[in-house]
Amino acid sequence: MGSGYFLCARKERRTGRSGPFLVLVLQDVSGAIDAKVFNDVDALSTEFDAGEFVAVQGKGNLFNSRLEVVVERIRRVIPSDAAAGFREEDCIPASKRPIDEMWSELEERIASVQDRNIRSLLVRILELHGRRLRIWPAARQVHHAFRGGLLEHILKIMEIAVALADSYGLRRDLVIAGALLHDIGKLEELTYDPAIDYSVEGNLIGHIVIGASMLRDLAREFPEMPTETALELEHMILSHHGSKELGSPVKPMTAEAMILAAADDLDAKLQQVRQHLADDSTPGRFTVYHRYLERVLLKPGAV
Amino acid sequence: MGSGYFLCARKERRTGRSGPFLVLVLQDVSGAIDAKVFNDVDALSTEFDAGEFVAVQGKGNLFNSRLEVVVERIRRVIPSDAAAGFREEDCIPASKRPIDEMWSELEERIASVQDRNIRSLLVRILELHGRRLRIWPAARQVHHAFRGGLLEHILKIMEIAVALADSYGLRRDLVIAGALLHDIGKLEELTYDPAIDYSVEGNLIGHIVIGASMLRDLAREFPEMPTETALELEHMILSHHGSKELGSPVKPMTAEAMILAAADDLDAKLQQVRQHLADDSTPGRFTVYHRYLERVLLKPGAV
Amino acid sequence: MGSGYFLCARKERRTGRSGPFLVLVLQDVSGAIDAKVFNDVDALSTEFDAGEFVAVQGKGNLFNSRLEVVVERIRRVIPSDAAAGFREEDCIPASKRPIDEMWSELEERIASVQDRNIRSLLVRILELHGRRLRIWPAARQVHHAFRGGLLEHILKIMEIAVALADSYGLRRDLVIAGALLHDIGKLEELTYDPAIDYSVEGNLIGHIVIGASMLRDLAREFPEMPTETALELEHMILSHHGSKELGSPVKPMTAEAMILAAADDLDAKLQQVRQHLADDSTPGRFTVYHRYLERVLLKPGAV
Amino acid sequence: MGSGYFLCARKERRTGRSGPFLVLVLQDVSGAIDAKVFNDVDALSTEFDAGEFVAVQGKGNLFNSRLEVVVERIRRVIPSDAAAGFREEDCIPASKRPIDEMWSELEERIASVQDRNIRSLLVRILELHGRRLRIWPAARQVHHAFRGGLLEHILKIMEIAVALADSYGLRRDLVIAGALLHDIGKLEELTYDPAIDYSVEGNLIGHIVIGASMLRDLAREFPEMPTETALELEHMILSHHGSKELGSPVKPMTAEAMILAAADDLDAKLQQVRQHLADDSTPGRFTVYHRYLERVLLKPGAV
Amino acid sequence: MGSGYFLCARKERRTGRSGPFLVLVLQDVSGAIDAKVFNDVDALSTEFDAGEFVAVQGKGNLFNSRLEVVVERIRRVIPSDAAAGFREEDCIPASKRPIDEMWSELEERIASVQDRNIRSLLVRILELHGRRLRIWPAARQVHHAFRGGLLEHILKIMEIAVALADSYGLRRDLVIAGALLHDIGKLEELTYDPAIDYSVEGNLIGHIVIGASMLRDLAREFPEMPTETALELEHMILSHHGSKELGSPVKPMTAEAMILAAADDLDAKLQQVRQHLADDSTPGRFTVYHRYLERVLLKPGAV
Amino acid sequence: MGSGYFLCARKERRTGRSGPFLVLVLQDVSGAIDAKVFNDVDALSTEFDAGEFVAVQGKGNLFNSRLEVVVERIRRVIPSDAAAGFREEDCIPASKRPIDEMWSELEERIASVQDRNIRSLLVRILELHGRRLRIWPAARQVHHAFRGGLLEHILKIMEIAVALADSYGLRRDLVIAGALLHDIGKLEELTYDPAIDYSVEGNLIGHIVIGASMLRDLAREFPEMPTETALELEHMILSHHGSKELGSPVKPMTAEAMILAAADDLDAKLQQVRQHLADDSTPGRFTVYHRYLERVLLKPGAV
């Protein structure tokens, strides 16, 4: 591979019979790659940590059908690397939409909410969590696993869910709120620095229940909001995976909750489709098999 | 029950140990009701057939938690019944939207298709199947099981799917075609006269494969249409139930097919929600349990 | 049936074609029975409400293999009924263990907790929720659906889980806390007056998440409790159904959470076994089929 | 219904609030029918027992869509009933093939076995269990639930499995043995007198394991049989339901065991098809829905 | 590995960080093997294509428990290779039965069909598709994935299904037709040149629906065939996987369709058994685990 | 890796295109490791066999994320190795509890059985199978796969099940017997010498049915034992996996059988938890993913 700059997204020390070695995940805009350090493990291990930008030298190694790098030299980035071409933004996968543009869209959507209580609650969320909401990823992998991915996902669901609610004459305010709230627990479930990982709370509680608790606490600041409204919003968070098998402790019991669950499922799938088509460089009319979608995809063609 | 006018939607003669009896389904705009004839079976049986409008006298009987009628007198409607208040339209459940209005909307949607081949094919479908498409139900029960139900369902899916395709920058022409085509096989799967039932072909082949065959035949009239376009359209019909378990022999392999499957699933669910809320007259904030959706529903309330 | 005193556990007005009728659930210590009122519906309907004790006259009617009562006269209990033999306790199914005895056992268990933070939190729960904890049922039906049923269920799980934790050298404090907390959300999920029903919050949120929120709020009163301890307790509540299919949004990730889930599952099953054996009066070595356990049971015999 | 002679296949006393009543299953060649006794329960109950032929008077009653008889008079058959037309064989559903003819076919098949050990073992089974093997039913309901049903089922499977084994060049001796042995445990699982029921051993152990034990005991009489041969035969019994979900503790691991499982499954299904077509008297090209096969069936027609 | 001649069944160019490489599948009569080209990728890539016979030099490399070849030199076969020992038939896995012998058997079976319409239709299929039917494989992998495999599979199913139909007194003509027709769609689903792959139509439509369409078109040439006969044949194609989960859009609704599905399932399994036993060279009484059958197999032994 | 002493637990000869090679599993107290021999295969193969202790020289090789050894020299252990440090007990994973201590506990438990017949039967089992019961493993992998593992597992289940039976007032004698008997079939299902493998009987019949047969034979020595007692014991063996999907041909139909199944499931899970926590050396609060438990585990911490 020669050499390059990466974000070190994970770093684990393991011990085999031939001694200790490091297992790394290195990331740049084009995606993530596995890497291993076998030589000088103890010395090199002090030269960098997970979450830091690193300069790496090594050579590629085809391992189990996926490219893997055997690292020979690795150290954290130093100021002078800038002159050699290092730029943070080259190492961090990010949404293609500018964050400020997305943020404005979100504020406009929230301003369009008619119900005063709901609108105030949403505005308060932006105040409290704005810093993280602007940059957070939506997942560690699978879909929208990049800077701004959560915001991009929220906005798309909002757009879709509003269109659906309007089409069926349903309560638009509820679906706007649901779109913002449904994954709000991911702000606590995931750590992002900028490596992405699960927090202790994330593993033990999960973003669905964390989000429900965040809403419940927040709703206390709005005593004028009818109890049932707050319960409906919490219900939308809890039911947004659509079924128990998929991790929702309750099924959607309102038309708006059904719309939210459908919009979330569709957006997650379509983002995986887009990513898979972009990653695939094989010849022929179909992509390779997609592990999560469990199918091959037809590449866009003549029509 | 006193007496009333109905459409006799089903009529079966069964034989028990105490002799023959008739099992009927009677329908009016408010829905369907089970009925039985125990007396004068042979004589009464000649007085009417399934698919006819009937004048009925009998008395209600609570049977297995559902209301059931024991018929004492029944005969087909005669001209003089009009004077007594009989009107065909009171006996046939129908879409709330006027059929001409829906038809115009369909023609406009089709006119908006950019691809000349696809547009011609859709126009041809209206020519060939227009008479039935205007009035057909979408199912024997479960959802949209009424006059004009198929058309109403098609238009809703078209509206939703176009919005979704536009939102994701996908091929709008394909989803318009998919919306019209996806259930086209129901024109052969169901008989409607105006009682609704399954045809022999409907049972043995099913609307998914019937629809695919109808499209395949039709596509031959448009030799200029690229093969892959025709295959993509057929694929949308075949995959629109979303998974093998639900009866699709292939899974959606294009973004447009995924959108169509999501729109179909959502519209079917929301129509059931609307119907269930309309039918429910119990007190309290929740409906009774819905057998197909497998949940209770929150009644629309304060928000 | 002649006549008798009952608790009216449910009362619904429905309208059939032959007019309105009432659907009731009547309860006494021997269990629940369905009943219907067909005559004088409007007049009789004013004579009583759900949650009240009622004097009933009617006649039995075999309906769909289950006994059902057709009510002819019904009114709420009046003081003079006491002279005629009415006693509240005959109409309310209740735990066989005296409540005070159970409460003392609970207090002792809690006093045995070594960890000061956990013990204080559990004591606080008794203060806040003691009134309801003493009498609440554990379910609307299925298992422990009677006065004191929740407390009886908690104590049994506590006893089992402590034995298991000791046997495996695991953290006894955690399982005592888990046993008290795991169903705490049922205090809000169910209403009990003394008819048992689901609350709006119970349907929309469910006792698992309600319980997690109750704990989270309470834990704030104990700032010295380590964050991870509070998370482990919340995790035990959330994971106590053992799998997503059964409604837990996360699987048990600690040995103590696994023990709690196993104890809960076993106690629920064994209580159903005990109840089913007690209810069964058929001849032969096996009971009739149990709908939830999905099997017949061998009656205790010679061994 | 007027009156008639039946076999009383089941008799249970239940107690409702309006007093005790009897639940019966009455059988004649045309099938089984549910019946209830509400009047003179104590007196009538002494007049007959399950397993006896009875003379019944009563009237039909449509209950839950199935015909049910309310019995008014019932007593065991007495000698003089013969003069009034009673014949045992009219009350006992039985195979259409004469038992002696089936028995000869079985003996011939066994005589055709080449392997001396296997042949001796099969001959020994006929000696030991011949009396029951000639008349036993194959099930309490579902399929072949009639006199001689087990033998008919065994012979059909033998015929099919031999054809399949020959076609694939597999070991014909093994499949002949497997066909005789696979359901041999039903001789102990079911009681037949001539009412059909499950024995205590049948419920607790099940015919699959009972059959394996019967074989294991028997195999000891043939010490010259290679151990692996005995294990293969036992394996065929154990695996003949084809999968764990269907109750086989092991999956078929030999080609012959796969053939046996396929033959058993197909014969059970086709017997249900034949029975369902024979029972169905509805008009139209399709039968009513079959509960176990989970489908409607096309009636044989023009081809 | 030294060197050898193969059929290049697949050829994909992928790009890793260390540059482009080729992923190949090479085939000879003994089976298929994965191979990779890392050196001189661009130059070597012009020397051969998928579907061609190639001369290969390289060395074996154990990779992920399966043997894999790293190719050093590769080029398409040239005439002079014949002298060096190259023979096409050594590189193409093929049925052990001579194709002419199988073809005669097929013609005889078809000649035995009594129904004139069905017989004519089957004869017409041989005329139209004979060239491909003689040589086509039945799958890309799993079972009968070799030259003549489809024909071998069809004949075996025909033999079995006729035996079963005769045994049950069912319509022999229908199962002969079903056996020929059930996989007819594979002629379009797969490409074979002689590498085996899925066509675009194969992926998007699938062999079940392709086959149904082929039959429907063909049936138009036989206007005297009763509609229901054509529908029954189409139903047999559609239902031959036996259940929706396995990809059949309808379940078998006739005894003949059930027989066809059972025969297809059994033959596919037994061919996998035969292949697995032939491939296994481990010591001991059991084979290694079979991934699709999900079990180990007992090797034929002493009996 | 340098060199070391191991137990050779498995040895398979496979043939790749580059010639034959050996696949080994080597074991010492710290666990098992895969190994391969590529050089001098024929010569080295004569130097040792599976089930022998071996001296190995080779080098580690990271293969598919798991450490694997490429063996360069290997031979069976010779007496003089003792001087070089070889000790059998270092190569055989074993229970941490001394076997004599466990055996005494088992004898005491059995002595506590009140029912004379059951006690005698259990004592007889110790006489007959004591030698193997003392040392047998409980599985080839997954849980308790070490010397004395079966005994350790039996005792733990006995302890738990007695506590549960006492708590519910159930029959303690039955659960003691069930704990000893439930896995007794593993004495025949597994071979242990000291490599662990499945026997032919183990694969074809499985430990559940083997155990049932062993009991059935033994019970004949105790003619005074009531038939139903013997059946209940056999039922406990058969039902101890809790459901058909998990391999039990019958579900538990007594409270004691339910307790046994719950105790077995819990002990198997908790032993896996303990093992996984012991094996995990990663940093962070959670272990790596556990393949059978399908989750990550929280490491014991602060509480």
C-alpha cells in the first residue's frame, strides 16, 4: 500500500501463541480497512491511540477475500504532516450534504409545526443536543455510518413521512416530531470521537429505550403538553422498528407511528442500496450479494 | 332484524344430519353479514342466487361473538321493490371517491410518463382493461374489498411512490408503471358480479403471476421497448409483496421495486387502520384487537 | 344460574342489527365468566358500572364451548346485600398468602442487601409504591392475575434468584433488586380498581419500558450510586423477557440478568401449571390442552 | 336427527354453573360428530360408557359452524337392537381394503427381504404384534384414523419406498423394514377399544421413541445382526418425521431414511387429500379450506 | 499445482489497494476450484475470457480451509494443446448417462401420454427446446450442476412421479407433463456456454415464473386443450417448490402437484447425498457436515 | 510457537491439488488449537495418532482471524519426555473441582432420595457407569467439554433443581433422578480416550434417546417401581431440551420436568458465560461477540 493518512477507528491488543499483535481499523473517506501490527508491537503501540489520526506504512495482504493491511510503521499525525498532504477531512467519511444546509432545513421543518407544545419541545432538543446532532453518525456500520449521517437520515425520514402524512390526511406535527426523535437515543448509544463505537449505556440499554427516556425527561419541561401527546411521541420512538423481532418493545398502534416505521425502514434500505451500488466495481448487470439485504441488486441501466 | 335489501355475495348449500341448510353472505354499504337458512331450504333456494339483490326477512342471532342472521324469508328483488325503497347503490360497498374523478387522475398520471414506450404500454392497458379497472375491488376481504377499491388503491400507491421516487432521485416512470401494473392480475384472480370471489385461475395461479403474464403478452405489442425495461416492469409485479414468505417469488432488486413494495404494504395497512377505526364503536381509548394487524389501535384523540 | 354476587370486571356496549347489547366479564374467587345483557339494555346499563360489585340474575348458556351467562337482572350491590350473604372478598380472586406476611418477607429480603446504594433505592421503592405493591395483580390474565399476585410473583422470583446467585457465586444484591424491579412498570401498565385493565400508558409504552423509566428517575435520588450499577439494574428490567421476540429490547448480557430472566420465565410457567391443574376437573391422567403452554399436563399421581 | 346407532368414542363430564353436562364424541362409518347431554345427566351417565356402542335420540344444533347433537336419550346397545338394524360394522370407520388381503401383502413383502437378520426380525414383529397390527388405526384424527388404518398406511409406504429405493439403487431391505417399523410405537401410543385415545405412555414418551425402544428390545433376540444394522433401523424410526420441528430427535442421515421420511409425509398428505375431497359437498371447483394442509384443494375434473 | 487444462467458468477483475487482481473459477470433471491472478494482471487478462478453455500454471495455496490456486501463467487453449493432452470432455463435468440414451427415454415417456393435447404439447417442447434440453445443467451449483444435469433430473422425477401416480391411481399424464415442465424455465434462467451463470431474466424473474410463461405461450398453439388442463399444468410449475418460503407463489392444490413437489425435493436431496458421499475422503463412518442438507451423513456400510 | 506437548484430539488426512496434508486439533489445559502438517506428510503421519500425547514443533500462523499452527515436526510422547517437562495433566482440560469431592457429593444427594425404588435405581447407575461418569465430558465443545465436565454439570443441575423443587413444594426425588439421568446417554453418545468425539450411535440416535433406552432397560431390574414412575423419569430425559426445535421429541408435561429443563438450560448458558469471560482478554467493558449466546457480555465490574 505504500503509505497514507488514516483515522484509527479501533485498536485492540490480542495475544497469540507467537506473541502479542494489534488489530486495527483504519478509516478514510473511501471507507474502512482492517489492519494488523505484528512487529515491534509494544513500541508501536505507544505511538498512537484509537480515535487519533495516524500516518501508516505497510503492505496490503489479501486475507479471507477482503483486503487487509500488515502495518510496518505507524504513528500519530504531527503538525508537519500537513505540509506532506494530511487533511483531517480526507480521513473522515462524511455526508455529501453540507451540515449547515441540513441544519437550516431541520430548523424550517420544526418551525412548520403547528402544535405549540410539540414545536417548543423540538426547538429545545436542538438547543440541548445541537452540537452532537449536527455531526453524529447514524450507526457504527450498516447504514449512514459517517459524519452527519444521523442528521441526513432524520431529514430524509422527515421529508418522506410528511409527504405520507399529508397524503393520508394524518397529523403532520406528529411525524415531524417522530422523525427527529426516533433515533435521538443514538446520541448516547454511540460514541463518536471521530471513531464510532457503542457506549456502555448503548449496549446495555439500546438507543430505542435511551431515546424514550430522553423524551420523557424533556417532556417534564412542558407541563402544558397533554399527557397523551407525550405518550404518543414516546410510543413512536419505541415502535419505530416495527416489530418485536426487530427490537421494538411495542408495535406501532397509530397511523403516524406506522408511517414513521415504514419511512425509517425504507430509508435505511435505500441508503444501503446506494452505498452498495457505489462500492461495487464488478462487471455484469448485477452487484455481488448484499449480506444485510440478502440479495443481489440490478445496476441502474438503460431505462 | 326485521327486513331489508342486500346483495347476496355468497350462497352455499350444506347438509347436516338434521338436513340441508344454506349459508349466505349478505352485503350492504355498511359491510357484510353472515346468514343462514334452516327452514324451507329447497323452496327458498330457488328464489335467489349469489350475485343477486335480495329482499330478506329474518331475525338476528348472536353467534360466536358475531352477529348472524337466521333468515326466514328471502327472494330476489323485483321491480316493485324500488317503490319500497330498494336502491342498488345502497347494497354495494364502494369507494368514497367518484370513479370518474379517479379515472381522470389516473389518465393524468399516465400522461406524465416521459418514457414513450412505457407510456404507450400504460395507455394500452387502460384501453384493454378500462371497463374492469374502473370498478374492480382490490380483494375479497382484508382491504379495499369494495367497488372501485382497486383503482383507489392504485392511485394512492402511485401518489406515494412518485413522491418517494422524486425524493430519492429515482425513476418516476417506473414507479408509475409499477403502481398501475402491480395488482393488474387481480382483474383475472377475482370475479366481481358484484359478489367478489376467486376464479379458478385466481386460486391456481394467483394475481402476482397472472399479472406478470398479462404484462409479458402486452409487452410484445411494443417491440421498441428495451428487453430490460420490460423485465424490470415484470420484476416489479413479481416482487411487490417484498419477500418469499409473503408470496413474491423474487425479492425486490431495484430501488424502484423496493419503493413499490413499501408503498403497497403501507397503503394496505393504513386502509385497514382506517376501516377498523370506522367500524369500532367500543368505549375507551383503544379499539378491539385487529386480527390481521395483530394489535389494538389507539383511537385518534387530542393532539 | 340462579343468582349471585360478582365483581363486574368489564362492561362494553355493542350494537348489533337487533339493537344494542352489553358484553360483561363477571368475576368471583373461582374465576371469570363472560356474560351478555340483551333485554332492557338501556335501563339496566344505568344500574351498574365496570369495577363495581353487582347482584346478578340470569341463566347459563353454553356458547362456543365456554359457559356464558345471559343476564336478566343486574344492579350494583347495596348495603342490605350484606345480610343476604354478599362479601367483597368472595368476589375478588386473591393470593393465598396473607399480604402482611408477604410484605414482611419482602422487607427482610431488602434488609439483607449489602450494597448501601441499592438497598436505599429498594427501600425508597417500598415507600413510594408500597400501597399498590401490596395489592397489585401481575397480569390481566395468563398468570398471577389476582389481588397480591404481583407481590407473590416478586417474592418467588427473589427466592429462586437468590438461591441461583448463591449457587453460582454471583451478585446476590443485584438479583434481589432485579426481582423487585423487573415488573415494577406493571403498577402503571395496569389499572386495578379492582377490575384489571391496561392503561393508555400500558398499551403504548408497556411495563418493561415504564419500569426502566421509573428506575431511571429514582436513581437520580441516589447520586452516589455508580452509573454502571444503575445501568445494570435498568438492563435487568429491560432484558427480563430474555429475547427480542418476547418483547425485551435487549438480551441479558450479565449472568445476573440471565438468572432473573430464567426465574421469571419458570415462575410464570409453574403458576400456570398450578392454576391449570386446579381448574381441571376432567377424568384421566392428563388435563385438557393448555392454550399458552401449548401442551397437556400430567396430573400429579403416585410417585 | 331422530335416532341412530353409534360408537361412543369419548365421554367427558364437565360442570358449568348451570350444573353438570356430558361432552361426547359419537362415531359411525361416515365420521365423527360432537354431542352434548344437558338433561338427566346423572341418570343417563350410568347408561353407557366410552368405547361402547350406543343408541341415541336427540336433535341437531348448529354450533360454531359445525353440526352438533343435543342428546335427549342415550343408552348402550342391547342384543335386541340387532333386530332394529344395529350392526357393529356400521359404527366403526374402517379401511376399505379387507384386512386379510392387506395382511397377505405384508407377509409377501417381508418374505422378499434378502437380509436374513432383518427378515427374521420383521417376521418376529408379526408374531408378537400381529393381533394389533391387523386392526390398529394410524392416528386419533388427522389421517388414517380408522380400523386397519395403520396397516394400510404401512403397506402404502412400503410400496412407495421400495419403488424409490429400486429407482435409486438403494437398499430395499432397509426401506421395507423402515416402513413396518416407523410407526410401530403407535401400538402403545394409542389405545383402541374401538374408541381411539392416547395412552399415558403415548403422551409422555410418544410413538417415535416407544418404537425405537421396541426395536432395541427386539434386536437383542438377534445377536447375529450387526450392531450398525440395528442402529440404522432405529435411526430410521427416530428420523422419520424428517426434522426436529416435526418431532424427530435426529434428521435422516442415510438415503434410505430420507426416502422413508418422504414416503411417510407424502402418504399422510395424500390420505388427507382423499378424505377431504370425499367429505366436501360444496359446489364450485374448490373445496373448503383444509386446516392441516392450510390450503383449498382443486376438485378432480376434466383432464 | 504444476499445470493443467481447465474451463474458465468465471473471471472477475477487482481492485484492491495493492492494485488490480483477477478472481477466477476453474473447472474440470472433478469439480470447481477458486483461483486468483496477482501478477501481470493486465497482460494476462487479455489472454483468455470466461467460457474458454485455458492452460494454467500456478501454485496451490490453502486459503480459508479451501484449496485455492495462485495463477502464474494462464492463456486460452490453442490447437496444439491437443497434442499435449488437452481434451474438452476432461474439463466439463457431465452426467454419467449418455445423452442419447436419456433422450430416447424421454421420448418414450412422452409417447406414453394418453391425453392427446398434453402429448402434443410435450412433443412440441422437444422440438422447440431440444437442443438445450439435451445438454443443460439443472443449477449453477447445489445439485445436478453439470452437462445433461437437467435432463437427468427430469427423467428421474418422471420415473418416480409416474410410480407414485400409479400407486395412488392418480393422473399419470399430468405428472409426466409436470416432470418435463417444472424446471423448463431454467433454459432461460441459466446461461451455459459451458460456464454456468444466471441470466438477467433469471435473476429478475426466476425459473418458476419464466417456466409458467413459456407454458402459457405454448398452450396457445393448442386451442383444443381445455383451459383448466392448461391451468393445472401451469399450477404444477408454480407450486413445485412446495411452499412460499421456498419460492413457490402458490402451494400445490392437487394430488399430482403434491407428488411432483415431493419427487423434486427428494431427487434434489438424494443427488446431493450421492455427490457428497463421492466427494468425501475422510476416514470414519460419517462424512463432514453438509452445508445445504445441514447434517453429516452415514457412509454406506455393512448392511 | 517453538515447541510443546499436546493431546492430539483429532487427525484427518486430506488431499489437495498440491498433495496430501494433515488437519489436526491439538489440546492442552488452556484449550484447543487447529494445526496443519504440509511437509513430510506420509512420514510424520506414522509418528502419532489421534488420542495420543504428542511433542510438536512448528510456527504460528494467523489464519482467518484465528491462530493456527503449521507443524514442522511431530511425534508421540516417549518416556524420556517426562524429564523434559511433559505431564499428562497439563494436556487434558479438566474440571476445577476434584473428582473425588464431586463423587461424594453425588453419593450424598442420592442417599437423600426418599423413594426406595428411585434411590435403588440411581445407586445401580453409579455401580454400572461409575467409571465413566467420574471422568466423562459433557460435550465435544460448546460447554463443559472437559474431563469431569459431565459430573460437574450433573451436580450443578441437581443443586439448582432441588432448590427449585423445594421452593415450589414439588417432588425432590424426581428432580434428583432427572439431574443424574438427563444426560446419561452422553456416556454412549461421546467417545473419550481422552480425545472427545461422537460415536456412531451418538450420531444416529443421539444422547436423549440413548439415555431413555438405558433407563428403560435398567427399570426392568426394579419390577416394584410403579410403571408411571418409570415413565415420568423417561419423560424427564426426553423432554429436557424443553422444545421440539431443540431436539426433545416431547415437551415437559410435569412441573418437575419443566424445572429440569430450566436448570439444564441455565447451567449450560452460565458455564458458557464463565468460559467466555475467562477467555476474553480484550480491553473495554464488553467481551467480543459470543457465537452461540449471540450477544456480547458485560464484564463483571464495580458493583
